Amino acid sequence: MRLLVRLRADADAAYDNQYHRGLAGRVWRALDGEQFDELHDQSEPTGLSMSNPFPVESIEEGDRRNVLIASARDDVLRAVASSLIEDREFNIKQMPFTVEEVTGIEPDVGEPGTEGMLTTDTGLVVRIPHWKFDEYGIDAPSDAPEFWRAKHTLEPLKEQLENNLDRKHGLYCDDYLPGPSDVEGDLFTSYEHIKTYALPVTVTEGVTETHVLSKFRFGYRVRDDDHRRHLNLALDCGLAERNSLGFGFVNIREDKRVPPGGRRV
């Protein structure tokens, strides 16, 4: 599930492509209570993801922008929605906004047999651990994880995406349900690499790291109810790492979705 947050700009501003820490900070302000203490444990995926403020262009006072906030937990989204309604100030670094409306929406990849496409408009943070370097022929200067690049081929990317979604499945789905690695078949039928780029990211107060991000379009055909659950979990939690900073947020390309035996919707 996710929230669609409609915003109104309070002043002219340049669009800040390094918005991530500011946006995440406003969302996390709603989750300071004891009920959500475990989400602040940085060793596990939070199950929370968010889009960039869109559309992406310079801002004039009175302009409208939108942000999507997703989570595998309904109570998290209820707390965020309540906070945004009670305190409508939504400043993202030097981009000042006021919340005009908060709406709950529930995207779905579709029933088995549906074909479609997912996009990663905010970029994926995919890191290959050092113990996999030999397997993939990676010559790296240290034992630090290596950010995925096209030269590494798709195999390590597929493995890291599946492993990461497995962790989220274990945290946010019932234990008796099979995770992505427990079933036959890939998550996606096609992997269209759009671009890879580097971006300075403030990960904690006063600490900035350069992340290598990759944007993809992923084609899919829903095999069964398990596969549908896995893809919808990606819509809720995001793909790969750093989702709670806004990376790996996933959207359905509605113009590419084809229901079983039907035409594009």
C-alpha cells in the first residue's frame, strides 16, 4: 500500500536532486514513537520506500508536486498520514511545500497471467559483497562491497535483488508463504538497463557518500499468486538497498500492463 501526498509550493525554488535526506527526514518525523523503534534498526530493511517529488522541474510558488510513500505495514502508513494531516509543513531541504491532500492507494501488478513493466525512477542501490567477487570475476581494490555496474553483467544484479527481497519477505510476509528464492523462475522476464550514474548522498547527519545508482525497466508476467505477492512486495518496500532514503522506489507502467487474454489497460 502507499500514500499519494499532494503538495503546494510555498516559494520559488530550484529542484534539488539531492533531496533524499530532507524528504526522508520529514517522513521519519512521523515514526518517532516507541511503536516504531524497530524500524530505526539500520541492520534490517525498514519496509518503507518513497518516490522523488514529481514532476521534476524548477518550482514556482503555488506549483503542485506529488510524493508517493509506500510500506508493507499499514500502521506505518497510518502514522505518516496522521502526521502529515496534523502538521502540513513539508519542507524538503530548500524546497518548501504545504500538504494539500493525502490519499491511500493500493497498486497491484495484476492477477496471474498479467504482463507488465515496473520502472525504478529513483535508481537502484545494488552492492555486490566481497565474497562474491571471485564468482563474478570482479577485480576490486578492497573488500568493500562493489556497486553494480553494467560491466558486471546481469547475474549479480539478479541475485542481489532476489536476496534483498527475500529478507523483506521474511520480515513482512507470513512465515508459511514461500519467498522469491523458494520458487522457480526469475522475478522479471526482461531487464532493460536505462543508465548508471553517481550521486552524492547524505546518509546520516554530516556524512555524505557517493552512491552508484542504476535505473531499469523490468518486464514481468505474473506466474501465480506467489509471484504476484513478490512483485507487490517490491511495490511496497522498494527494490535493492537504501529504500528509506528514497532509492529503489518502484512504479507500474500502466500503459504497458496487459491483463490475461486482454489488451493494454
